Amino acid sequence: MSKLKDTNKTDYVVLNPLYGIHGYLYNKVDMVVTNPYFGHGVPDYSKIKVPSPEQWFKGQNHKEEMRELSWVEEFPLHRAAADGDVTTLRDLLRGDGGNVGTWDHDGWPPVHYACWYGQGDAVKILLDEGGCDPNICNRNETSLIHLAAGCGCYNIIRMLIDHPFLDRHVFDKQGRSPIECCEQ
């Protein structure tokens, strides 16, 4: 071991119990990362200087109208549904920013995010107070019941099944029923 450490200039030697089995022939290496600072010791963090905000944004345009809106800023209802933020959801639905049928750039309405993340209270609010269609599909023609079944959200599945306007015999783009999504 000491000879291996000296010749390879290593700190540790790890023995591979599978060496010689030829299993490595089937496993290819995708990437090797070499540490150029190996053996230099712990870096001196006191020499690292964080630039001031003026230097950081030097040369960049600060005008608000010039920058792009983030997803959270552009789709606040979607974010509130994904996070299960019931208070914000109700405020947005009362105000003018609460269109439950609006799709984001990925082609998802807010209620799909609530189903995906298992936010049952948000789904209930969007269906009851927001007037959202329980049969609404996203761009990939995935309905709410498919999403809830695929994610295993029993409470949301139960809520959707109890909804009087739900089409229980809907199929998604791949021709799957909600039960098939649940099984997968």
C-alpha cells in the first residue's frame, strides 16, 4: 500500500473487489474530472473577494422593461398552484391575474401543476372557486385525472372522481386510461 501511495502520489488506495471480472467492459466512462489543485492543500478563502453590486452589474442594463420576466413573475397563479399557496391563489382568483385556463410556456394550466405536486387544497380551490374545467388537458393532451393517477395522488383522484362534470373515460395522447397511468 505504501509503495502504491508513493508511486501514484495518492492519499488513499481503494481496492476493487470486482477487479478482473470483466464487468467493466460493459460500463463506459462518460466523463473524467481532473482536479488541477490536487495536493495544493485547502484554499485560502480569505483572499476571495465578492464584488460589490455596482461592479457585478457594471455594463448591464438595469431598466426593468428591458429584462425578461421570470416564470414566477409571469405566471403567479401557476406558481401558487404548484406551491399549494392557498392564500395567494384566492387573492389572484379574486383579482384580475387569475385566469385558470392560461397555459404557461410549457403548455400547462395552473391546475396541472397543483396535481403534479400533489397540492389537493390548490386543486379544490381552482375547481370550485376558480371555475376550472375538471377535463382540462395540457398541450400533451394529459388530463388532470391522468396526472393525479400517474403521480399517485389518491386524495386528488378522489376529489376529481367526485366532481360531477369529470369524464372518467378519457384517454391521453398515448391512448392510456387513468388506470394505466397509475399502473405505470
